[in-house]
Amino acid sequence: MPADPQRSLTSDPTRGPGTGAVEVRRSSRRRRTVSAYREGDRTIVLIPARMSEAEERRWVGVMLDKLAAQESRRVLGDSALAERAERLSAQYFDGRARPTSVRWVTNQNTRWGSCTPMEGSIRLSHRLQGMPEYVVDYVLLHELAHLLVPGHGPGFWRLLEAYPRTERARGYLEGVVAAGRLPHLSAADDDE
């Protein structure tokens, strides 16, 4: 436990290496609001002093997800996307998945990504831009895994088990698809 009871330093293993430590700062002047920002490789989360440890854990998770979503909205260019794929391959597949190209495309409206193993090319749908970082990482890993194992057999899914947020990312994408199928209400419908 840190010497200062108003500050605590934690690390969140579900966020993966490279995300850095999380420092929680409690303030007696802060009543209801929670905020967070990045400071170098550290994330600072500001919370009211009266908050319980359970509330603190919940809010830290919420704020980390919020920051990740904001950061992923800053659109990565194709070269940054390729670098990200290289880092993910090194982290989860020992660098064995080596795409020749990784790029955003605007012609994939029914798929999140695609891979052509013979060419080594990976394409991600532009619809992923603005989604949380862990979702984009999952789709990248999914396509990288196809460079190693074609198809969606047991060997393919065993590769993706290494990524701790696979199920969460899949759930997020399923929710996006389901929301797209919901009927859209017009302003006239709201008045009834």
C-alpha cells in the first residue's frame, strides 16, 4: 500500500502489457465526478475520497475503457495499423504472423476484416474506426491468426485464446450488429 492513503498504484493485467500503471487519486473536494487522463505510460484516475474500493475498481475499468475508446477514435493510418499488427503478432503469436500489408478499406460492409493468406494481406473495415482499442486489436489478431491457420477450426480458436479480451470484443461486435438490426425510430414516431 502506498504511503499516501489518497493515492494508490495498480496495474490491470487484463489490459495487456504496455498499458502502464494506473494511479488512483482520491480527493475530498471531488463530490461526484470521476475523470481520467494519460500521463506518459501511466493512467491517472481522479475519484471522490468517499468512494468504496468496489466502486473504485468499477470506475477505474469504466474510465480505462473510455480513454481507450477516445484514443481509438483518433484514426490510425495504414502504417500505424501495420505497426500495431506487428506488435500484436509479437505479443501473442511470437511474431510468426507476418502480413505483407495491413490497411483500412471502405468496401467491407458485412465483414469486420479479411485476410488473404496466400498474399499475406489483411484488410480491416473502416467501420471499426472509433471502436474501442481492444475491439480493433481483436479483429487484427483474428486476421493475423488466419496467416497461421486458415479457416475457423479448433487450432484457429486456440490461437485466439491467448488474447484475454477475445470474448468481450466478440460480444461488443455482436452488439453492434444487433443494434444495426433494430428498427430506427423517426422523430414522428417519438411523438406518438
